[in-house]
Amino acid sequence: MFTFRQWKEFCEEVISHQNDRASFSRADELLIDNSLSPKIVIKHDVEANIDLAKKTAEIESDLGIRSTYYVHSFFLDSKDDADTLRYIQSLGHEIGYHYDVLDIYDGNYDEAEKAFANDLKRFEREGIKVSTICPHGNPLKKRDGWNSNKDFFKDSSIRSRFSHLFDIVNDIKVTKYENNSYISDAGYQLKLIGNVRDNDKKGVLGDKVIGKEELLDILNSSELTIISVHTHRLSNKYLDLFFKKKLFFTARIVATKLRRVPVFSLLMNKMFTLSKRF
Ligand SMILES: [Zn+2]
């Protein structure tokens, strides 16, 4: 989607714009800030590459931007990766939990909740304060009885047991920001997401590919604009980005075709975590 240089330029453009109207906020600050001034939240889903997240965090920190990094709990298995998360946090960014427990436990809410609670404790033990969370997609996962990981935090009893957490996808409508816009780099294009909470269901409002001018219009008109970018898709060089994009689109075409063959569909379901690499 972006090289690091392009991301820096993009941030600089948003900064020059925000001086006119809106200010940057981390996701956790939306809950504690009582002013109703327009806000821009940059959030990142980190997926499988923490080094690219670290580089992004440094670029943003140099520009004076504090953003929110949603990370999977498997990074806590490595001391080096946990150190990197604490380093990103020390730059002023927020570390949030990118959860996919409902997919991992095949729709078993009890098992998913135990793992979720355990992961929160692990983050805490590592000195990482999780206040906000974000569901992960897993496009290869076969599901029967749940639409996506979003359903985990839509469950009212689970929601009530974690009332101190804010889900940037599920809870956005309950903030004071009724007029909000969610922009994502889904599919390597900037898109205005029609209904971020329910777009895992059929028949909901579609997404719209947007350009820079439209983005600036959105920043002008929304009380809250969330810009969601996957750090594992950022690249050092334009050529790397070109090949990443090619690999992503080829993998998507192959996966769509193979899914129609039952044996491959089952195999892909078993290997659903692989999509975190693309
Ligand atoms: Zn994700």
C-alpha cells in the first residue's frame, strides 16, 4: 500500500490538515477525553511482522504522532518481541490486543473467553497496558455458527465481563462520536468502510475506494476519522511493495479458486493463520 517514505509523506499531509481542524488521538484517549473536538485516530493491525511495526512507530513518533498498534498475543512468546512492544509503547504509542480467539477455538465462546482473559493477563505481566482491542479477520477460516471474531465481543455477557475494554470496531458507535468514518487499507487500497461493525454479514453497506482528495474531505467533515493501516504491508522500497502486492493478489485468486474444492477448503481452514503474512 505504502512504502515507508510514502507513509511518512501521507502522515505529513494529514498533519498539515489536522492543524486546521482535527487533532490526533490514540484509541484509548477517545474514552477519557471529554472535549468534543474532531479527532483523527491512526491505528495499525500488526499481524506477523513486528520489525515493520517498530519502524512505523519510529517514523510516526518523529513526526509527533501517537497511534495505536493492535498486536496478536503470540508476540509475547518471544522476549525480543515483548521488548519491541514495550519500546513502541515507550515512544508514546498505545499497544492494543488484536484478538482472534473465536476462530482459534472454532466458535467455542467459553474456550475463547478463557484464552482472551489469559492473554490480557500476559500483556499485563509484560508491562503492556491493554485498554482497547480490535478483532482480526482470518479470511481463510471456515465458520459455522459465527460470522467472524467480531461476534466474540458482540456477545453481551462476554462484553459485560470486560467492561473496562473498548473495541475499536464493535464499540465505535457507542462513543460520543456519532459522525465517524473508518478508512482501511483492506485489499491494498484505501477504502471508506460502509459498516465496520457488521461488514462480516451479507447485505450490509458496501465499501468505497477513495483517493487522497476524498480522504481530505472526510477529515474535514467527520467528527472522528479512524485510519487503519496494516504495518506488515509497508515496505522499504517500491519494488518490495510491488512484489508484496503481486503476492497478495495472486494468493487471493488462488485461495478463492481452491476454496471451491472441499479438500483444499479443509486444508486452508487448518492453515488459516497463514493469512497474517499477507
Ligand atoms: Zn488482523
